[in-house]
Amino acid sequence: MTELSTKAGAFYRRYRYPDWLETHSRVVGAIAEALVAARRRGAPRIDADAVVLAAFLHDIGRSPLLSGDPRDHNILSGLVLAAEGLDACVEPSRRHAIYTVLDPELAPRTVEEKLVYVADRRGGQVVEPLEERAHDTARRNPKYAAEIARAVPPAKAIESEVFADVTFGPDQLADRVR
């Protein structure tokens, strides 16, 4: 799946990702690769390439080229990916933000969407526990701290659902990510 990382790199350059955003996006993509590679036999079928590419590109809506647009970055990500013809990546990207679990219109529904959601919940600049990542997100966005705190329990439930189909546990994720 390294070709997907290379494909994502072309988008990072075209959309002028700052270093922090590229690092984060590569960590989230690597987490998705690890989760997809370790799916149990008999787990529901997924479009593995779409999951991984969506994970690598989930934050394209944070591109400096889109600064000033008042829409949430996850909505912008979906719009950009649709415009780029990456239809299978649109919904996982639209539904990846931590707070989407609180909105029935945006909550992750499919296995693919949940995989990208969990990859983003566990990937900051490095692989980290979901609660730690949520705390860091709330620290950087204090006006959303209460909403982020409310999102942690349903996010943990989605994480449990995703890891039920993976051959390793959440505590082993960091060791599995290259």
C-alpha cells in the first residue's frame, strides 16, 4: 500500500500541506494501513485502498489554500475529495472529526468510515491513546472542550467495534504502525 502513501504525497504538495499536517496525515494513514492489514478472517469486506487513501487525505480540508472558508474542515475535505474524483474517500473524510459521533447526520456508519474515524482518533503527530488525543484536541480548541469530552465515550465504542475485527488490541497499535 506504499503506492497510496506516494499518491497522498502528491496531494500534500499540490494542496501545500504544512509540515505538521503532513506528519499527522501520514500517521493516520499508517494507522489505517495497520488496521486494514490486521483485519480478521471473516470480518466484513471493505475497500481497503479507499480506507487507507481516505485516512491519508482525511484532512485535505485543512489546506492553507482553503483558509478563510467558514465550513468545518471535514466538510471541506469531502468536497475537495469529490472534486478530485475520489468518491470512495468522501464519506470517510466527511465523518472523521471527533465530534461527528454526536451528530446523527455525520456519525460514521460503515466499516470504512469507522476505520478512518478510529485512525484519526489515535493519530496525532504520533500514535497515541484515544483519550490523550481527545485531551490534546480540546486543549488546542478550548471552546469545543465540552463537546469533545461528550464525544469520547461514543468514540471509544467505535474503537472497540473496529478492534473487534483486528488481530491485535488497541494497546498494541503503536507497535504495529511503521
